[in-house]
Amino acid sequence: MNETLKRLRILNLEETKQKLKQPSDDNILIQKYKTKDHSYKELARRLAPNLTTLIGEELATELIITAKSLQKLAFMTSSKIQVLGAEAALFRHLKEKTKPPKHGIIFNHPSVQEAENKGKAARKLSAKISIAAKKDYFRASNG
């Protein structure tokens, strides 16, 4: 029994090492976006189809890059997603007691820019982004 468990652990370690050696789709997406290789749009659609349908390839890619990965984006709260990219304004608010930021990267989305109440629109959009990111991440991790 102990010998079998040891073999399973060794196999799991080897499998994990192989996965770590291969670049993840998130890292490939980041590289392609930074080098302005336009094939990142297809990769973004494959990696996060719900997110790209909701907000577009470029904005979805920027959010994934800022969050560092789709997994981290999926586990973020919608309030964190709302101010993602506005960290300087957030820390200025905490330090100097200025007004808090209402939106970060998602301000570039047309529904936020055209809204009369931008803070409310950003809040609604970030909630939808949170759901779409979770759906994409767990779809990919389950199969």
C-alpha cells in the first residue's frame, strides 16, 4: 500500500513538473499582446470566450494581463475588477483622502463611457466580467 502511494506521488510530481515547464496560455497571450502580434485576439477568444464576447478581445486581454492570469481574474471580487488598473488613484485615495476611483481599465468599454452615471455602469460591468471570468476559468479547468 505504501509503495503504491509513493509511486502515485512521484507520478503526480512528474506530471506537475511537465506542466510547469510548458508556457501557459496566459503567458503566451501576454507575450503576443506586448509584441503587438495580432494573433493574441484569437488566443484571447479561445482562452476566455465569454469574457471576449462581453467586452472584446483587447479589453479582455488588458484585464487578464493586469490581473496576471485568468485564474487570478476569476478569483477577484467584482469591486477589485472595477478598479483594476487604477491602483495609483486608489492608493492616493487611501493616503491623501481624495475621492476613491470608480473605474480602472473598464472605463475604456463603450457602455461605461456612454453612461450618464459612470460609477454605476462600471459596477454593473465589473459584476458581469466577474461572472464571465469565473465561467471561462472553470470551463477550462474542468475539461
